[in-house]
Amino acid sequence: MAKSRTTTGPRGSVGLDLDGDFLAAVAVADGRIQTAVSAKLPEGVMLDGEVVDSEALGDVLKETFRAGAFPKEGCLGVANQQIVVRQLELPRIEEEKNLEAAVRFQAAEAIAMPLNEVVLDFHKVSDGVDAEGNPKTNVVVVAARESMIERLVEAVRAAGLRPVGIDLNAFALVRALVNGATDDAARVYCHLGAITNLAIAVGSSCLFTRPLATRPDETGMIDAFALAEEIRLSIDFYLAQPDTKPVREIVLSGPRAGVDGLVEQLAAATGLEVSAADPLGAYDRTSLPAGEDPRRHTVALGLSLGAVA
């Protein structure tokens, strides 16, 4: 199994991204990347972003982390079809306990999964007034199938790691790449790995996400026009939500973001500005091993930043 690692001390908290083709882990402390590792995942361990073989994944994680100086606590990322993200508009509720009850009540209608089978979380996006002038609150609700989360946690604990949080890869992606954007335009972040994961965010707030059907072919190439169609569909879904902002640009990341001609083809097909992101933003990357592709580590970096926060 091909792998690479650093040997700095175990500081900070580790973010763990299981892409499907590979795993990537990054530890951040004191505002810089302390250590990082990536390793190829054997075929059959993951399928479409879900853990298929918890025992085998635990073995891979043990081998990868055994000789590395990583923290034992970390934040795990997920991105698959067992996750639902919805933006809800609620009457203004100041009391946190009452807001949580209202979210669960509306989520029962907005999410096509029984609430007793999911892990549910939410965060407030904004306060405002509705069309009638009544105070309102917009929240983003995330529901993830509990059995899917349990398989992931089981494998990670078997490797001697202690999960301190579960986060969406989309949220981590935005966290790693937002680079302090303060305008009110929406941006599409599209991470091109074994799974093509899309997030739409305004500033640092991720308001919409979905894994896309687009997959690389046998040569690792992406069909730019099929991807553009998926992005347009996602933008339409996003714009159907309350209080949306116009989409200004598309930001690509991930191991396949640098495919020759992809940026130009997407720009022509969507009519939007398209760029390939600096995969680690402004973070010091001197701890990355020689030959390591930093584009593998964008999501893991965002997960680690979330754990530190």
C-alpha cells in the first residue's frame, strides 16, 4: 500500500477524509499544518462514500497511523447519499431549546427519512423578516443515516482513534477554501475525487450540498459537459431555497481539479467564472512529505480546522 507521512509531534486535532480511492489525514495546530498523511484504500472498503467493510478499514487506518505522530482525537468527514441537507425558514425563536424542537418538527416533513433512524444537527444561518414583516430565522438542517455513521465510527475506533466530531465534507471544503470571503455572492465549490462533492456557500456558510453522479472514466478524466449539467441542476435546487443569492463563480478542488482544459470547458458550458483553488489556501504546507499531492488534503484540512474550532 502506497503511503507517505511526516514525523512531527502529535499536536492539534486530526481531520480524516475517506475519499473512497484514498484516505487523507491532516493535523492543524498553532495556525499551521503540523502533520499529514495519505494512503490508498483497497478496493471494496468504501462504496459511494459509505463504509462497506469496517474491519478492513480499521486495519488500513491502524497501518497508516501506527508509525505516524498523529493526535488520537479527530473529526471525521462524510459525503454520500445517506445524508440530507435542507434550509428551513422558521418563525424567530430566541430560546435554543425551543428552536431545536421547532427544527425537529419541521425536519420531519422536509427530510425523507424517519427521524429515529438519523443523526440530526442544525445551525442558524441568518435572522430576518418574512414577506409579511414577521421575524424569522433561517437554519440549515443536516440529517445522516445513523447506521452509516456507526460503521464509520466503528472502524475509526478500532484503529485507536477517538472521534470528537462528525462533519460534512462539504462544510469542511468551504471552511478550507473560503479564504475570508465577505461578499454576499454565492459560490459553488466542487471537489473532484472518487466522489464529486458539491457545496454552495455564501461567505463561510454552506447552504446546499449534494454528491454528484459524475465519475471519472478509466483514465481518470472528467466529462466536463456532464459535470456542468450537474452543477446547473444543483444551482437550480439551491435557488429554490429561501433568501438565496446569485451564484458568482465555481471553485474546483480535489485530485482531478487540475485536469487540462477542465476550467475552460466548465466556464464555457456554465457561463460562470471558474477557477482551480489553491488546495491548502494560505496554510503553511512545509510539513507535507515530498511528492505528496496537496489536492488530496483539502477536505481533511477543513475537518481538522473544524475540530480545532
